[in-house]
Amino acid sequence: MSILKIYYPDDTHSEPVVSLEDPTRMILPFNRGYFHQPHSPQKTDWVLKRARTLFKNHQCPACSSSAVGSLELRDGLLNRKNHLIPGTATVVGFRCESCDTEWPA
């Protein structure tokens, strides 16, 4: 993280010297492209697909219970401590916790 340093003059009660003949600009330009990164459709496509799959299967087809858990592969992304990042594994099916019914995704 960078630190922004702000200059405070010693004499804060005096008026700043402003000249109308001085052509130098007082505004610093910032490149907007540096801060804004466009989202590509390929990066967010798997997130939307996963969310839609979870929403469509939030209720058990056999008993209509909402106690449904997802069955995932162990292909998810790992963080620096070698722990699985939640929501990155592939969903292959669902299992009802009430009636033990399983169905594919």
C-alpha cells in the first residue's frame, strides 16, 4: 500500500501566490485506464453459471425441502495457505439433507 504525502506549508495564514501570466497548470492529470479494469465475459461466465445452477437446485425435487447441499469436485482454487477457496470448485450434483436424495447438477 502506498502512502500519499501532503505538503503543508509552515505559514498557513498567508495567501497563496497566484499569477495570471503563469501558464503552468495546477491540476495533476490521472490516467483513468490505470484504475479501471474492464471485466471480460469469460472471467465472470463461470460465476454466473454456478450461481444459476445453485439457484435452480435450492429445493429438493423429492420432498421439497430447502436443506440442500452441493456436491463438489476437489478442483477448486487454493489460497496461499493451501486451503480451498469457497465457491471455486465445480458443482457436480446436489444432496438433500432431509431425505438423502441425490441428483446431478
